Amino acid sequence: MIQFSPSVKVCYKAKSLMKAEGCSILLYNQKTNQLDFDVALCREESIADILKSKVPLDVGQGIAGWVAEHGANDRVRHCFIQCPDAKGL
């Protein structure tokens, strides 16, 4: 049986509760002052793998960066409308 990390379990639960297409957990890296993807769930596994391995975000960049900068949560109903720069990720 596959054992999932607590982060993956939280992400799956949040995605299900919110009826979301995707969900991610990013962790703050004090050395680089950036956010690194810990978990990324989306329709295409290849995109999730790219996000987890190659796409750090600056604090203030995109939706997750805004959340980190302001210490507040945000529910995004239409990612590409609310955050047009997400298309380039």
C-alpha cells in the first residue's frame, strides 16, 4: 500500500473539500527568501513534477507569494483571471 506524506494528505483533503481542480503547498526557504513547492496536485502529473522541482516563487510573486507576503489566506476561483502571470508558470 502507498504511504502518503502528511502534506500530500492535507493537499488531497483540501482539494476535495474545496472542489478544486488543483492544490499546492509551498514552503518558505529562509536561505533563498523564496517559496518552494512541497506538493502540487493538478490534472497533469508532468506539470506537478515540474512545479515541485523547478519553479521557486519569490515572496510577493503570484497568488502564493501574495499570501506569504501578507500572511493572509486567499481562495482563488479563477486562477488565470485573478493572477494573469500564473499562465507563465
